[in-house]
Amino acid sequence: MSKQNYEVLFVERGVADVRACEMPSAGPGELLIRALVSLISPGTERAFLLGLANTPDRYPQKTGYSHIGEVVGVGAGVEGWEIGDRVASRANHMMFAAVSASNCNHVPNGLTNERAAFFRLTSIAMQGVRKARVELGEPAAVIGCGPVGLLAMQLVRLNGGLPVVSIDKDARRLEFAALLDVDAALPADGDLRTALRAQCGGEDPALVIDATGHPEAIPAAFDLARFGGRVVLLASTRGDTEAVNFYRDVHKKGLTVIGAHESTRPRLDSAPGWWTHQADENTALRLLAGGRLVVDPITTHRFNWRDAAAAYDSLTRWEPGMMGTLLDWQNE
């Protein structure tokens, strides 16, 4: 086993690099994990790298939270784990990480490392969809065809939303939605309300999920939702939304607005609509292993870990075709 450890750091605004770092060890209750692959979260990590609104804007900064690795050390008191087990954890982008075993999940047999790496983005989308309490046959719209939006779209369909419509400004991203068999993919221009009603049997959607994080998408979500409908704010908004008349747009329509930041989870025990991190992550892995969620069409870029700076350079330019981006840690 290598005695050198490396991690991805945001060293200053807009600049990412790979740096040597301390080699950890497995303390009591911990696993020592050797990375196999990690997935870049394009929206969140880009926002933190560029210091956008509602981020700390402090550097240097560790990054990443979708880590698939192999157990190379087991700390005292840990049960149910052995050397060589594959593990999904929220470790940063780094070669070796010591992680509490209580925050880890086994990667199911037969699930590839690349597909497994989507467990965190799936979990993030899942907690927003759970809070929406989708009912069978409800028409729904998801604004934003990034990875989280497309995972949310699939999860709403799994929960019985019908139809489920994806909306985006970019034609390339709408093509990704089509590859995932969305019921309909609509451009966010022209008479969107009429186009959406045509897909939803002449009515407005009962549920609208914003998965963009753009401030201007929020009033659009309020406008598209039916009277008495629900709007889920899934993406972290990067800026202030000013063009909302809450009497007209929310109060008079009887909307339920659901803030779905994933930090609002129970710490210990799951409850209906509110599951713990580990429970959602385990479910995500099982859905991916069972083929219930499809991620191959949105796995678009792969970089060796040594080339992580190039991956983030591409990310800062916001290329719409850059979706699921993986860092391969298997070659030292």
C-alpha cells in the first residue's frame, strides 16, 4: 500500500489542485479507506470553487463527498467490515480517508464503482422527493436537467408521478432527459405554461421541483405550480430572489413551499418523509444496483486523479454537456 496520501484542494478562488496530505489511520470506530473512484458534484463544487452566493468563500478548502473505496484498515470496535470490502462514504476527494463506520455503506455486489459513485447525488435528490410526498398519478415538473435534477426526475417517476416533465434552458441537457425516458422534456422558453399543461392533461402540475439553484427559477416554479400545489426548493440558491409577490404567487395560490436542503435530516432515526443520511444512501445504492435508477447516460467525463485541476477548470467554464464527472484513483 502506498505510504503517500493526496487530496484535491480549492487553493484559491477558481483554482483547484492536487496536494500531498497527511496519511490517516483507522481510529476506534473508523475505517481506513483507499479510494477507487469519486464523483464531482458539479453544481455545489463549482459554486464553492468560485465563491458564489451562499458559500463560505474561504480558501484553502477541501472538497468532494461522493467517495467509493476499498477498506484497507479496520479500527477497534468496528463490526461488519473486513479488509477488501467496497465502501461508499462521504469522504472528500482523497486517496486515503479515515471515516466513521457509522457513516459508511457497503457497495452491493455487481454494482460498478462508477455507478455506485452516484449514491450521494441520488441521496440528495431523494430527500427532496421524499419531502414532496408524491402521490400516484400526480403530474410533476422538475426544473433543471443537471445530474441532481435528472435523478430527482427518475425518483418522482418511481414514486408514481405521472407525467413527469423535465425543463431546462439548454437543448443539450434536455437530450440527457430524453435518454433517461422522461415523459416529456420542455425548453424553458416561449409559452412554457401552455406547453406544460399540454403534457399534463390540460392542468398545471401538482408538484414543481427546482433543481437549478438559479434565483430566477423560483418565481417560475411558483408560477407553474397549480393552486394548492407544492414547490420543492431542492437546489441551493446562489443569490437573492427579488421578483416574488408572495400574496399573488404563494399565499393566494395556497402553495406549500418546501425547503429541501439535505442538512435538514434526522441524525439518528428515520421517519416518514425524513430519512437519515445513511438510510437514504443505502437505498440509493440498492436502487442503482437493481437498475431502478439509470446513470450511464449522464456519466460524461472521466479524469485521472492527478488531472483533477483540469476537471475543475472545465467545470468553472460551465459546459452544459459536462454532467457526471469521475476522478479515477486506482492508478498511483
